Amino acid sequence: MDILVVDDLKETRNLLGMLVRKLGHRPIPAENGVEAFSILQNSDISLVLSDWMMPEMDGLNLCKKIRETHFGRYIYFIMITAKGQKEDMLQGMEAGADDFIAKPYLSHEIKVRVDAGVRIVELENTLEEKNAALLQANEKLEKAYKLIETDLETAAALQHDMLPKARVTINGYKFDWLFLPCNYAAGDIFNFFELDDEHIGFYQLDVAGHGVASAMLSFTLSKFLSPIAATDNSRIYTEDFINSFVENPSTMLHRLNKRFFKQEDAMQYFTICCGIINTSDNVITLSRGGHPFPMLLNKFGEIQLIDQKGIPIGMLEEAEFRDVKLTMQSGSTLYIYSDGVLECRNPQNELFGQARLIEFLGLHKEDSISDTLQALQKALQQWHQKDEFEDDVTVLAIEKF
């Protein structure tokens, strides 16, 4: 290791240099603080052995200047002095000296002090290398996070583009929705669409779990449930797809369960509620697979809970699904929602719950569905009292006017 030896007396520099060489290091001489500082600026020396009393710049001021300068490395400073008073030692420590050697000194004392300084410098170098490696790793990790964040933002934008328009009117029915993902991309997805002149299909589903895996499955399901081919801005559905909805939506759930059931332990299931509106007689045929019970609100504020059986899709291979028929009177609204609504928790860990949702919808029976959904968003945010929800919050509202 190169060690800077600073003393205004040539004989002392030579003596110290000889002792340093015996320890296996190379002495770099300097006759005062000015020369020593210049050498430090133009080298990578990290250990200084300096006399206190020197012309032009003494050891104390050299030490201060070193500590005030950013070298990009730690410089270990050993002060050699004939000053033995306590006040002098404190002054040297305040200037930033790491160690002291009192005159007259013995060669063994030089060895002990220099060896200690070398160990500390080597430790500092090791830490610096590790910190540099850690910084490089953090930079790579940050780049990866930014890339992932960009990809998630893109996925969220694509998912949002897949959603139907809000505040839509189709053949005497108003459709509106509330969609509040807890992450960039949600496991919830929904849609409504005209199948033919007399039938409107709709669904809402919630993939179990959170994150990219859930969002990817929701993308796949949305494609499966909405096989649309765009031709001259029109929408074309396969005859088989239309019949599956029109005849009985439970057939669609059976198909979904058959396609997405997995024998392996790592199953990924989802809940769903889908249905068909016959606009000629205003009958809704509804089927449910593990999704929260839909609520039918009439114009008098009375709520019917639609509690037909049905387990989540992909959970059991031989699952059964049933259809239920509802008659939509003028002024009635069907609310379909994900469990993120009911399971929204307040700071006391209480659930928003089914009873509170029923009460809320009853209080807003006179409001438009758009106003009701906006009010529900505020109510859930006030209940949760956090910036982000713990689960996706989705509500699809269908009103007969």
C-alpha cells in the first residue's frame, strides 16, 4: 500500500520511509501540508502519516482540509506530534485525525499504528466495493421496477379500453358501472352487449387473487365471453354463443367450468354472474357462479336478494349451475357487484357488508344509477379511509326505465 509520509525534516521523512518499507508498504514523501494535499488530489493514497508542526501548512490544517474535501474514498490520518497535552489531542481529533503517535516514538509503535490504519483502509475499500455493487444492483432493480410499472400501466390502459362505455342506453335499459382496481390491472372484468334485436347479454366476473396472473386470466375470460368480430363497425356473434345466452346462461357457466377447471393443486378459480335480458317481455335470466348475490331494487326502494346456488368456476369439475328469471318493472334496477364491495374494511377491521349495502341502495332509490354509483364510491372511500382498496371494487347497474 502507498502511504503518504509528511514531514518538513528530510531525516525524519527518510526514517519514517524506512520503517514503512519494512512493513511492506511504499512511502510517498511530502515536506509539508501543501505538497501532501496536492499528492492526495492526484493519487489514490488512503493513509497519511503526518507531522503536526510544519511550515506553509501544518498537519492539523492538512487534516482539516482533507476532511473538508470529497475524495471519493476515506483517508486514514495518523498525526505524529510532540504535543502531549489532552487539549492538543482533542484539537487533533476535532480536526479529524484517526490516530496519534507521540514523539519520541519506537519503531514498534509505528508498526502497530500503521497496521491498524491499513486494516481500516482495507475494510473501508471492501465496504466501498460492496456499496458500489449494491448501488449497481439497486439501479438494475430500479430499472426493472420501472419496466414492470410501465408494463402494468400499459396493461391497465388496455384493460380499461376493454370496458364498455358508461351511461349507455339499449332498448329501454340504462347501463352504468363503477370500476376501482386495487392494483394497476384488476382481476375484475365485466361487459354488456346486444346479442340481437331482442336480447342483451351481460356478465361480471372476479378472478381470485391479485396482480398480473389474475389480470391475465380476466383478459382471457373477457375474450371468451365476448367473441366479437368487427366488420364495418358492426358486431358479429357466433350463433352458438348467442344461443348459449338466450336459452340459458347456466350453459355458458358449465362451458367455462369445463374449460378452466384444472386437476393440479395450483387451481385458479373465479366467480361470475351472467345473464340475458329479453327486451320483448323484460325478463332477465340470470346465472351465478360463486359471485355475491345480485340485488334487485324496485322503484319503492324494496330490495330482492337473488340467492340462487352456484359455486366458483374452476373449483369443482362437476359443478352445477342454475338459472333464475326476474321480471324487470319500470323503475327497477339490478345491481351486480364484486366481493370487494362487501369486504371493504374500515380502520376497525369491520366489513362494509351486505346489510349496509342494502341500506345504502334503499336510501338512494330516488337517485339515478350514475348518482348512486358515485355516492357509493364516496361511501366506500369514507368507510375504508385509505387511498387504495385492498380488493377490486366493481359494480354493474342495469335499470329498466
